[in-house]
Amino acid sequence: MTGTIMSILMLAGVLLTGAGLYAVIRRRDRKRGTLMILAGLVMFGNVAIATVPIH
């Protein structure tokens, strides 16, 4: 179950980061694009923290 959740988080992070870049570059919507990119990076960070071994 944990692997499935991590995979969904990674996919969501990729989609948010891509949509954020699209919003910043194409639509010239810097505020929403930046927030999307930040949310995607937070998801990547959460996955990285959850997958690092404790020992």
C-alpha cells in the first residue's frame, strides 16, 4: 500500500511541476505557477523523506 501512495505522490508532483511551468511560461500566471511548482517540490520532498531508511 505504501508503494502505491508513493507512486501517486510522485505522479502528482510531476504533474504539478509541469503544470506550474506551463502556467508560468505560456499563460504568464506567475503566482499560480509558482505555487504549483512549490507544491510539486513539497511532494517530492515528502516522498524523499518517507523513503530514506532510518538506520
